[in-house]
Amino acid sequence: MSLVASAALAAHTGKLELAIRHVLAGLGHGIHAGRERGAGVEFSEYRAYAPGDEWRRVDWKLMARADRYYVREAERDSHVAVWLVLDATASMLEPSRSIEGLDKLNTARLLLGCVAAIAQRQGDAFGLLVCQGERAHFTPAARGPRQLQRVLAQLNRVDAAGTLPAAEVLRASLHFARAPSVVCVASDFLEWPSPLSAAMLRLRSMRHDVRALCLQTEAEIAADFDAAQAWRDPEGDGKLFRFGREARTEYARRREEHFDMVAQQCRAHDIPYVAAPIERAPAEILRAWLRKRGGRP
Amino acid sequence: MNSLWWWALPILLLPILWHRQKREQTKAAPLATARFLPQSEPVQLRVWRWSDVLLLLLRCLLLATLIALLADPVLPWRGDSVLVVPGTDPAFIGKQIRAAGLAEARRIDLPGRDAYRWLHEHEREFEPKARLLLVGDVAMPAALPRLRHALTVRPQAAAPARSEQHVALFSRRAEEWRKLFGALEGPQRYVLDAQPAANAALVIWDLPEAPPPALHAPLWWIADTAAFPELVKAPQVDGLHYLDTPRGRLWSAAWLPPKDAAAARTMFETWLRLHAGVPPYTAPPQAPAVDARAVAGPEGGALHEALAITLLVLFALERLLTHVRRR
């Protein structure tokens, strides 16, 4: 794990963009399939430079003539749209018990930002769907650096609260699913079946490439919580829970059962499912998440 | 009556309940995967805990002091005592103390002769087992006193104190009046002034002219009613007319100045009885029976000042602490 790619560093980097850059730098070019060449490289038009555009796409000769920056736009870079789905319910606020300042939402935000940056680099269109507080906030898919800024701003603004939106709300938000797309879902999948899982299975049945990232914490995996402390479910009804010795065994058993079931269902529907503790290096998680179907997300 | 305020003490429960931590305040940290845990009995909720214990104590004290102030308690702090009427012979006091075996007792100098009244008012201050010795020229009460404490009375009749009274005399037959006052016996001495004195207890007006308007006295003897025509119609008892006017009470009779000794004695006795009051008899030596159910006198309010200051200090402290806590 390189230093810059460590989860703790990412957690303490205030700027999402900077953290993404660090993570992607740690990632190297291993999963980067490279820009699709062919039709996408066809020149289409010049466009005024916007902050965030890559310098290499600036037409320097035109700049010498016109004394302004212009960017060469290609006709179409890719046919694939990338959809980022962020579960921002209250349970996503679960913090890491070993690394201060790190929680599931931050990690999910960072990883989805990384996917968006990768998609932007590859010239793919990408959009965002945030499930938060019984509602779904939808950012339509587009490509380009401005879209990346937009999506990152949206991600930055997300504040975890409430529970998942109802199934019909989510279904209404999934009208995009016409063109072939990659759907990257970052969640804790503590609720399964849920409106989100139903939507994932439905998208998968429509032959979209759905990828599930299940974020966990090391304390959850080890069932290592303070027995003296009372606990409550942030999405529950305020009932109290405690970690006794028997409760701990029961907790481990039920949790394992649940995630086994989730993994099994994902496998049955051919959804790549990656469960990762947030304490792991984001680059590693990202690599594992995007690995299976070739280099392309 | 005031002791009924002690029934307000349950008010102390209010701050105790207010400071009790609410159920929601019991610490339960959010845990996303709590749903995998079997639900536990909320043991912690039954624990009684208080927030801001110092403030709670202060508030309880404040209320308790307030109630105490209203209830005005009297603490029995006097033990065996010797009550001494003023003007008693010290040798007599020492003898009586030795005879009663109260050498260690505390000596209390009474404000006046009316010892029983003082004792009734202050009886709550004495410890239940306290023995009391009352020495001196004790005024005899009208009824046998009922006391909760063992009391021994050792009276010593004192000679009436000599005193003098000023009489303003306006008369052409002054010699007759002087003879009358000179014939009087007793400790009282009368000074007859021809000029009106400011402290005159009696004005004798035996002139046909009207008296100067500035002349005031508690009592006037009018021998010549020419200046006081209203006295003719005034009510009378045994030929003595009496009338209350702004300058004092007027007495007038046809037989003034008295010609015989009996009339003069009646006149003086009436004057002294109505204006100086009847001097009480000296109480006989006695030891009234102890009566535990005797009605105690009114509360003393001895702690009133201390309690009021405590209340003020506590209130200031409470305000300060509350303010500090809010910041």
C-alpha cells in the first residue's frame, strides 16, 4: 500500500478531487484500457477551453492563430455510459473504528469519484444517482471535464440521512437504462432484498453491466465492538442493542448469513460483487471492483 | 401555623426530577450493523443518574432554605437558666442560685417585670429538660401560668422607684394647691411649676382666662370653667366632668381644689389608676406544675436574618452556576 493511496490519507484529504488524483496515481495504468481509438477520434468541432480540459487536447496551432484556447472535440468517444449509484442512507455513516475520520460514505464517495474520473479520462459519459433520505437525486449522464466537476460537486454535497427510497421512486429514476451502460453501485447492502437490490437485479436483467461494491468495516468483520456501550440502528426505531458474548456469536452468524445470501444472489445474476473493508487502500478496492470485465469499467 | 410550611418540603423532589437524565440521553451510539444483534433489554435506562449534581444540590438547598425561612423554626438552644428581673439585689440573686443548685446556669436579664410574658414568648428557645429559676420583683400574672418547663419563682419585692412628676400650676390660690400636693405620701414626688414645662404630666388651670394654645399635657384639671364652656355639657361621673380635646384630657369638678382629704385621695387615685396604670403585685414564691401540652408562644424569628442571608447567597450562586453551564 503506497502512502498516498492509504485510506487514512484519503479520509483526511478535504478535497475529493485531490484524493481521487492520489488514488488514481496509486493505481497507475493497470486498469486503464486507454482511449478508444477509431470513430471517437474523428474530429467534430472546436470548442472553447474549459477549466479541467486536458492540455493535450488544446489545439496549439489554432491558439497561435486566434490567441485563444480551443479544444478539439471528437465525434463520439464511447458508446457506453457509466452510472454511479451511491447509497447515502444513514447507515452509510458508519465510521471505521480504527481510523479516525474515515467512514463508509466518504469511501464510497471517493471510489465513485475515481470511477467518474476514469470514465471521463476514457471519454465515457457518466451520470450519478444518489439514494438519500427516501429520495433519489439524479444527475443525467454527460461526458467531459465539466460533467466531472458537476458529479464531484454533487458527491461532495451528499449528506447521509434517512433510509432507501421506495421501489417506485427508484424505478422512476431508472429511465436512463436504455443504452448499454455500466452501473456501479456503492452501498453497505445491509438491506437485502431492498428497493436498491430490486433495481440492480432489474438492470442486470436488462443486460447492463451492474457492479456491486459492498463497503464494510474491519470492526464489523471481526464483530469487535464495545460490550459496555449500548448501540442502536441508525435506520431503526431506536431500540437498544448490546454486545455480549452470546450476542457476538449470534451477530457474526447472522451477518455472515446475510452477506452470503447477498453474494449468492449477485453470483446468480452475474453481478460482480466485491465486499471490502473501508480500511483497505482505496486503490486496491477500486482495482478489485473494476477488475473482472476486462480493463474497462 | 408557620410550621405548616414544612409540608412544602416535597417540592425538593422537583429539581431532583428535573435533573434526572432523560431516557434519550442515555448514550447509545449508532451502529449500522446493529440489526444483526439480538435485541437486549435496555438495562441502562433504569439507572437513575443526575446531571449537574452541584447545581442540583444548590437548587435543593435553595428551596429548603426558603421553606425554612417561611417556617421560621426556633431551635431550643438555651439550657438551665436564671431569669433575673432588673433591679434585683445581686446578693439575693447569688443566694437563690446557690439554693437552687443552678450555679452553672446561664443568667438572662429580663427586659422588665413581666417575666411570665417574656417566658411565654421565648419558651421554644429552651431545651425540654431545662430548669428555670426566676428571681426578682416578678409581676404576678392574672392566671396561673402553664409552662412546659420546670420553673421556680423566688420573688423579692422591691421598693418602688422614686420618681418625680412635673405639674404646671396656673392659679391665684396656688398655696392651696401646694398644700394639697405637699400632703401626698408615697414614692412619687411632684414638682409644681408656675411656668408650663414641656414634660408636664398635669396642668392645673384655675384662671378665668383661656390657656395659651401651645400648652399641652395628658391631663388638665380645670378648677375655673370660664375658659372651657364646653365642659358644662361634657359627660360626668360623680360630679367629675371629663372631655378629650386636642390639648389633652380635661377634668373639671365644682369641688376643685378638693377641700377634704377623702376627695383629694379619690382624685389622686383615679388620676394614677387611669394615667399611670396599676402597679402589678409581686408574684408569690411558686413552682408551677410542668404541663407538656401547654401552648407555646409565638415563633421567635431568631434565625430569620441568617436564613435570609443564606437564601440570598444560594440564589446568587445558583444563578452564577446556571449561567456558566449555559455558556
